[in-house]
Amino acid sequence: DAKTTQPNSMESNEEEPVHLPCNHSTISGTDYIHWYRQLPSQGPEYVIHGLTSNVNNRMASLAIAEDRKSSTLILHRATLRDAAVYYCILRRNYQLIWGAGTKLIIKP
Amino acid sequence: DTGVSQDPRHKITKRGQNVTFRCDPISEHNRLYWYRQTLGQGPEFLTYFQNEAQLEKSRLLSDRFSAERPKGSFSTLEIQRTEQGDSAMYLCASSFIRGPQHFGDGTRLSIL
């Protein structure tokens, strides 16, 4: 069964880059890797997704390992507003398969 | 605001009562999804629609749960004879067929 593994929590300093790791050793060839983040009492917010190649958008970068068994979400310059739970997710057809997420703490 | 809208934001009800939640998706999106999230966990898939057709239902969706999407626009999720275990955040999301899902802020259900 498709599953992702992430650290329970991470801390980072404000205005420094953050690298959030994710393992997905059971990924299949057609699964997309998605990242969402969620603030308390809010719905998840889409961050980025990719299949094989690294991806960049205005929010973050996604680095995907060559064997696709792991990926890293990169926030280039963390702000206090980036403090949230970050979910690494596999998308299989229509379905998002969620893990427990990483709680990111940003220290001023 | 053109995001996904859910109503109500909070619902408190007594065990055994019926409740109904509404979701208004992003208007151009043809897919609509319902999820349930409990504290400290990621969302769990319940069901999804493509236009007005309900294409998949999770085993989590017992016969007390029913969802509709008449005319392929807004959707409703009804829970009949609520139980303590139904207390959770109910999230709605919408998407294009191949695009990422965009979520509303959910309806928090509390069963007394």
C-alpha cells in the first residue's frame, strides 16, 4: 500500500532555508508526489507537486530523488507564516494518500 | 473570494441527530471530494464526484453517510443518527480532472 514517512516535527530559524524530507519507498510509476500544508483550524493548502523532475513555484521547490523513493520540499527563506503541518502525499489516480505530516516550527 | 466554501464552519449536535453540510466548489472545477480529519491525523478520503456522478466511496462511508452533488455544482454531505465517533473536521476539496485539489476550511462537527 502506498505510504509516506516524514519526521514528526522540525525546527528552523526565520529567514533561513528549510528542507523537509519525505520517504515514499512504495511509490509506483504513475504516483504523483504532492505537498500540502495546514494551519490550525484551516483546510490544507496546496504547495507543489511533481512526478519525476524537480519543480519550482512561487511557494517552494520540490526535489525528487532519481529513484523516486524520496523527495524534499525546500522553502528558500522561511518566515513565521510558514509555520504549519506539512504533508507529503502520494496521488494515485483521483486519491490523495496522506501521512501524518511534519510540524514545522519557525523560530524568530 | 473564489475558493472552496463550506457551511457551517462549526456544528454541535446531540448524538442521534441528523446533520447536513454544504460545500461550494471553485466554479470551474468538475471534481469534488469529501474528506474527514481527526485531531493529529491527515485527512481520510470519503467520496468524490465528477460533475454530478459519485464515482468512488470509501469503506469509511457507512450507510449513515450520504453525499449528493445535484447539477454538478454544490455538494451536500449528510450524516444520519450521529454517533460520538463522527466528531471530526469534514473537509471538501475541488479540482480539475488533472489538477491539484483545493480545500475549503472545513466543517467541525462536535457530538454531545
